[in-house]
Amino acid sequence: MQFGIFTVGDVTMDPVTGRMPSEHERIKAMVAIALKAEEVGLDVFATGEHHNPPFVPSSPTTMLGHIAARTERLILSTATTLITTGDPVKIAEDFAMLQHLADGRVDLMLGRGNTGPVYPWFGKDIRQGIPLAIENYALLHRLWREDVVDWEGRFRTPLQSFTATPRPLDGVPPFVWHGSIRSPEIAEQAAYYGDGFFANNIFWPKEHFIQLVGLYRERFAHYGHGTPEQAVVGLGGQVFMRARSQDAVREFRPYFDNAPVYGHGPSLEEFTEQTPLTVGSPQEVIDKTLTFRDSFGDYQRQLFLMDHAGLPLKTVLEQLDILGAEVVPVLRREFAAGRPAAVPDGPTHEALLAAAARPVPASS
Amino acid sequence: MKPMNLVVVTAGLGKPSTTRLLADRLAEGAVRSLAGERTVETQVVELRDLAVDIANNLVTGFPGARLRDALEAVRRADGLIAVTPIFTASYSGLFKSFFDVIDNSALDGKPVLVAATGGTARHSLALEHALRPLFAYLRAIVVPTAVYAASEDWGTAGDAATGDLATRIARASGELAGLMSHRPAAAGRSDTVVPFEQQLAALRP
């Protein structure tokens, strides 16, 4: 199982000091957070993609390429790459290039994006969100698997004898996750291709996601990729920890109360009861995260949102120290215990390469 | 035969509330009209008690447990009575917010009786100009008689055209009962997904 962090990349005022970081500071902070993730023994760093203020990461592969040069083991990913407004040809090329530079330590999570005005900025129509996600990925999937592609679709110019370069490293395309908050169509898409499904469960109650993940597992098996238990599931979480629970609550409350997403709404106590947010001791984070397996079954990737609500970089780095030292080692041990052998590990380039090299039984 | 579910959504703010009083009268009328054929279970949703939950849902995008139960009760209802005080020429903000957070297919084909209270009868067409379009958007079937109760209605006889409040209540609740008894049982939630090949095929140029 893989553990990591994902970041939205928002520039948010620290509500305690009133200080607003610059875009430059935020971008450098994201890099520092990624480097820290490797230092404390995490497996994955994933960045969002946004094209409007107050968010900075408009160019994820540029940032991930930079981080790739400064890390050794960390898997570089996205949360999410916009498959609706991005050109599948450019996505195919950008991520194949990144794969070569990072020696395979790359995967990506596709998402539709939910900000209406972004679509026309890239010449697209939000009413076509789902069809764009379906057609664009169908093309991306081919561009990574076929050296020469003839293609015609509804949303971009046709391709004649087109070869996306560079070809994927070792002929193995980057692993793809399909991220979704509410769309069963996306769970169905992930299942059809045998790709991963990431349920971004951090802001909503679990009942909703249990249905969505259940649908994905069932359809994954329907399409012949394995048993429902072998489907590749990723989940989110967001935490704030201090050694003593009451210190965590006291320190985080002003950040919670003013957070861009949920601030000025429910109380910290109500929100932590209803969603994966955990504010407390490392043990409380461990306990809450372990309940995810009860709800969703054994899964492959757990990503935590750590740099949220305007927390200063220094605090985020302290949080990562605690996560790496006290939480993830216990979670690795506990999640490994009782995990059926048939349940796959989190996807890596090496594992995909080995699977590709395995002889396929002849059909005739 | 299973009892029918009648859900009453009332947005009155006072305790006791005139809006609730009107809602209860309408519910009694509907139950009485159905008495010969079906037993009816009535559940009242007081939006006042859910005001903070509704505001939180607007902020977070999901309902807390109590609000979720109320939304689910409305979704499963065989008939709905929706009553609001008229504020500033229309339904109250609390009333609208409840129907803003409900799933937009939850009321498909559902018989709905709309009613309102107000200080003066001069606002009575708010029912026709605000509530009826709201429920038409939600694809509900709104009964022909909408009941408006102004302060003076509680103590006076009505006019020749519409009858007094008791008459209007009886007519409206009778219409609701009629629609409820001819309606197939409320459908369960359908989460069937369109198979992916079909989604792909729909996009072929």
C-alpha cells in the first residue's frame, strides 16, 4: 500500500497572522513539501492543476519534473490532471516526457474540473464535461499504446498517422487513476479500462463514497480485470496533529473556521465527525484512517491533504515529520496485517513493467 | 397494503406557528380524505429545527445526518405538503434553501400541495408566482388549489368565489389525496449506470 500527500496549491491567507504568501513563496513551499515527503518516507506526492487564482499549479509536469530531479524514490502524481480542458495529445507527451526524466516514478489522476469558466478559456464547453472526459481519455489511452494513431472524434481535430513522442518509458504507459467526487460515470470509466479509481472523500460523508467505490469494484470485475477486491482504489484524508489532542484542536481551530472550503459553516467537531478530517493525536489519525478499510475494503493508495487552510510552511513540514515518523509506519503495519495475498499493491512502473513482460496465454 | 407516506414541510418560525397550524390542518384533511382506502403515516419536517443544518449544507455541499433524514423522507413521500410564510413578496429564504439542497430529481412526479401564510391577503398570489414555478421546476405535480391563509382568514368567512379557509383546506387536501391514491408507489433510488461502451458509442462521429 502507498501513502502520500496531495496538494491543491491554493494561496490562502494565514488567518492567525493575517499573512498572505506570494505565488512565488507558495510554489517554492509546494516543492519543499514534496521534498519533505520523500525525506520522511512517504511514497507519493500529487499536485492539483488549476488555471485561476488563488491557485498556482497551472503547469504540473513542470513542477513535477523539477521535483523529480531532486528526489530518488518519490512517485510523482497529480490530483487531478484536467482531461476535459487539456488536449489529450499534449497530456500524452508531457507525462511521457516526465516519465523518462523521473525514471518511471510517475502516474496521474484524471479529473474533470468543476470550475465552469475554465472550460471556455481552453475552448471547451462545460456542458460537455463527461463526454469530453470520455473521448479525450479514449484518445490518450491509444496514444500511449499505439505508435501510430489515426483518429477522429468530436472535440478536437482529427489525427492522421500521428505518433506521440517520446514513447512511454519501456513501452509502459503511466498508471492512470480516475478521480471523482460524485460521478458514477467516472467510476464506470475507470472500471472499463481496469484503471485506478480515486474517491476524493475528504469533504463529504462516507456513505456516498461507499456506493461509488462499490460500483467501481463491481464493474471492474464485470469487465474482467479481476475480482472486485483486486480493483485499484485510492482515498483521501486530511489531518492536523499534535502530540496532545487538545493542542491540535486549539491550534487548528482558527484555520478550520476560516478555511476556504468549509469555513464559516459547521463546527470543527461536526465536520470531523462527518468527514475524514481528523484533528487530534497521531493515534487518532491512525484509528480514523484504519476505519477506511472497513468502509471501502483493502485499498492501494492513501493520500493526505496536509497544506490546507493557510497553514504556514513551517507547520506543514512539522506535520509531515509526525506523519512520516508516527503515523505511516503504523498504518503500513496495520494495513498489511490480514491483507489477502490477491489484493494488489499500489501501482509502480516496475510492477507494470513486470506484468507486461509476463507471457499472456495464447488464445488460439 | 403498505401505509402511504405523507410528508409535511413547514417553514414557520414562531412557536406556536401559524404556518404549522395551517400545515397540520391540511395534513388532517388529506388523511381524512384517504381514510376510506389507505392508512397514512404523516411525518412533519420543521425547517426551523434544521435551519443551521441547511446553512451548513449550502457551505459544505453535503447534508448532515438530521437533514439527510429529512431530505430522504421527502424523497420517499407519496405526497408532500409544503407550507411557508410569505416574506418580502415570496417564500421565506429558509423554505427556498431547503428545496435548494434537495436532489433535483427527488420530487419527480410527486403530488405536492403548496400553501402559505401571511399578514395580509394581498400576498396570496405569491403561491402562484413563486411556489408553483418552484415545484414545476422540480417536476412535481402541484394540486390546482393552493391555500393562502392571511391573518383575517382565521376568523372570517370567505368570499363568494373561493369559500372560507376551511373550505379551501378541504378542497386542496382532497385534491392531494386524489392524486396520492392514484399514484404508483414511490420509486426507490435508481443508480443504474450507463455501460461504458454505450457512452463511447454515443460519441462516435
